[in-house]
Amino acid sequence: MNQSGAAIALGAMAPLLILLLYVFRAVPWTKAGPWRIVIALVALASLMFIGAEGVLLTDDVVAGLDPIHQLPLFVAILAAATAAMVAYLEGARAAERARRLALTDPLTGLRNRRAFEEALKVSYELPRPFSLLFIDLDGFKLVNDRLGHESGDKVLQHVAGGFLKAVRAIDVVARLGGDEFAILLPTSDAGSAERVARRALEELAGVKRDHPEWSGLGASIGLATRRDASAAETLIARADAAMYVAKRAGGQRIAFASDAAQPIARSA
């Protein structure tokens, strides 16, 4: 084939190459799942096709060979394409692991403050209601001082597990630091959020029943909804203030940020 014909043929394959590059950018490679494998195989086959056709269209010697003599060339193209695909996927997995570590609390496995704040900002960008629970443990310092830091770490891990049992899969449970936790409840109004808060207190009571040595443990919860503030930072501050209302009322109860004039703490 002459050079002009080869150029025309390669130009005709350009859209396929552009589509392949778009797939690499658009597909969420960092999310595991069977579709990633399927699309990876499609991309690999596309790379092989582009490479092989490019050689056949530009090299008359190779094009004139019978298929059995063309096979080594195609094997080489397959090996190169496979190596590129494996390197790309491994890089994506490494990036996902690093991202997950950067957004995860190492002690409890919950989201950390950074991940929680990102999720809260995203919630403000979506046209739907949501609620926030700001939780501070009561009596944790006494348990930690009396039984030691190792026991304190176990308390936080068990409490985190209890909070996870109290929520849905779409809810975000985070440890903000120390003995402070937060739960973001997408699509939940104040009533639904209060039910989740009460389940969280019930789970905490179950943790105490299983571990009598932690009998002084409790939780104060501040509840705020999207209507209580127009910005993420303000909402966190209002939920935090409501939590302190619950704590001053004796702890192991819920206070609402919407009761702005005179917040009311409701016991479990």
C-alpha cells in the first residue's frame, strides 16, 4: 500500500483511538468491579487492533507475509499492550489505596475529618435535604484514664462499630478526632435523623452491656439539618453547639440546632 493510502487508513482509525483515550479518562478505574475488567479487555483488544492494522497498512513486507509469519508480530503487540494495561491498572489501584488511606481514620476504619467535610460540601451541592449528627462521648476520659489508652482505643472501635449498625449504607460515619464523631444523613429530615440518633444511643448502651467496665460511657448528640445553615462550616458549628447543650443537660441525650432561641435537649 502506498503512503497516501496508509495515511488515509490510519486517519480512519483515529476516531477509534480518540474513543479509547476517552474511555481511559471517563471510566472510574479506581472503583473496583467487573465492568472495569470488561472495559480493560475491550481497551486491550482495541490497542491490538490499532497496532496491528497500523503495521499492516504501512509495511508492505509484513502485509505480504502469510498469517503464520505475521503471528510473532501480533504476539509482540499483544505483549506490549498487556504490559501497558497491567501497569495502568496497578497504578490506579495504588492511587485508590493512597486515597482511601488519606480519607480513613486508622483506628476505627471510619471516614476521617477531611473525608467528612468533603462529603458535607457535596451534600450542599445536591438539591436534597440532609441532616448532621455531631456526637461527643460522655465519660470517655474517665474510662481512658482508669483503664489505660489501649482500653480507650477499644472503646472507640466498639463505639464506631455500634454507630455503623445504626445507619444506612448511604450514610457517612466519621471520627473527627479524639472522642468526637459525626454522622451525615443524606435525604433525611429532622425526624428521621432523630430516629438514627436514638438508634446510635441504643447501640452505645449495648456496648456498655457487653463491657461493664465501660459503664460510665455515654454520648451527647447535636442534631442539625440543611435548613439550619447555608454553609458547611456554619452547620458543623451549630450541630457542635447543640451537642454542648445536650452535654450540659446531663449527656446521653439529643439536642436540636433548630431550637435556636433556647435549645432543648431530649433524653434517650
